[in-house]
Amino acid sequence: MDKFMEAALAEAKKGMETGGIPIGSVIVHDGEIIGRGHNQRVQKGSATLHGEMDALENAGRQPAAVYKNSVLYTTLSPCAMCTGAILLYGIPKVVIGENKTFMGEEELLKSRGVEVNVLQAEPCIALMEKFIQQSPQLWHEDIGCE
Amino acid sequence: MDKFMEAALAEAKKGMETGGIPIGSVIVHDGEIIGRGHNQRVQKGSATLHGEMDALENAGRQPAAVYKNSVLYTTLSPCAMCTGAILLYGIPKVVIGENKTFMGEEELLKSRGVEVNVLQAEPCIALMEKFIQQSPQLWHEDIGCE
């Protein structure tokens, strides 16, 4: 894993350690992390702050030119909501830790011209597998299934 | 307009009155509003709280069964991010105030089986036209174009 996926994974672990859902994300512009975050369903009672959304929110209001020259790193394949946010802001490239435990809307991203790179990284898979085994109900709530 | 679009429009006006972007939304379950909100880009410096997202956030954590039996009302055609949130949670019906000033991802919603009802309501159009004329740069930032 490169240093940016390591940073996203560190966010995911922070989520796990604080009793939440271990999915993390960072947004990188010109080689610098401009926003980082993790799923806040438990910690903030949030229905919208998935890891990618939390990173976008923490990056703050940015001009279109910044988004259009950024890469979003996320430990897990992005759901429909996070995919839609990527499309809204025209982020051209997404690096995904893994899609083994959850397959998001990668085909939609690709169909709109977004470059999608799946690392299938073992540490990302192991973290989600452990979480899903421990908290299946919470996980299903997060993806709108329970 | 029915009373729920009136409530979404009241949220949009609240957004305008507080210096923000006048787009409002309510989520209705079993004939009751369970969440309401308006765009918070200016007020909270938020890159993710569009009107629909703010309504979802204010509805709090809900079980899938609630979303799947809800209707989302929004004064403006939903962008890719808000469309993705609707798809994530499986909200089956969206009532849209207007799509004259902005055409969102209505085709994507319909392609996934979501019922889309566009009212083309003059008060919603007039509010957005006034705002876009007054603050074109802020508007373009909100839809990822500037």
C-alpha cells in the first residue's frame, strides 16, 4: 500500500477504536492530503458521514479546480452516496482498498469516466471482515439493508 | 403544491434568509415529516450538506424499513450526491419542486426504479432564479462547476 492508503487505513482504524465502522478515506491534491475522515454513524449518529463523505466534509469548501485535480483514497468500495459525491465534484480518480467485503458503485464511476484502482489490500479486508463478524446489524444499517 | 413541498420550500426560504443557498427538503414517512433541512454550504461551511443530505442527517439513523417506505421532497432536482444517497437508502419515491434551473440525476433515479414526480412549481423556480442571478459563483461552487 502507498502512504495515502496507509493514511486512509489509519482513519479506518481510528473509527474502529472509537466504537464505529472502520472505513476511512483521504483526499489528495497535488501530493498533499487536504481532507481525511472516517465513518461517523456511531460517533456522531450520522446517516450521511460515510468515510468518504467525512473526508470531503473535512476538506471544506473547495473550488472545482481542486476537486478536478484530486484523488480520493478509500479503504472500501464506495457506496451509491459516496459515488454520487465523487461524480458531483468531478474527482477523476479513486483508489479503493478493497471490494471483497462490499462491492460499491464502481461500474457507475467507470461509466462516467472516473479512473478506479482497486488494491485488494489484505489489511483493509481483514479489518472489515472482523467488523462485519462483530457487528453485522450495524454494518447492514450503514448500507441501507437493515 | 401539497403541504410537504410547502414544508421543503419553507426550508429553502430559511436557507435564503440565513445567507445560504435556497434548496430545502423533507423526508416523509407514514404521512409524517421525519427529517427536514436545507443546504448548509454557507451556514456550516459544508461541502456535503445539500438540502436533501441535511434532511437525511436531521432524520437521524433510521432502519432500512423506514427509508423504504418514505418519500423525499426536494425543491430542486437532486444532484449526483443526493441521488446516490436516495439509492443507498432505497427511498422509493422523490417529489421534485422543479428541474428548470438545474437538471439533476433524474434519469439515474428512474433507471434504478425510483418514482420521480416533478411539480415544476413556480415558487421553487422563482426562488432559485433569484438566487442564481444574485450569487452565480456560490451556485456554481455548490454543483462542482467553479
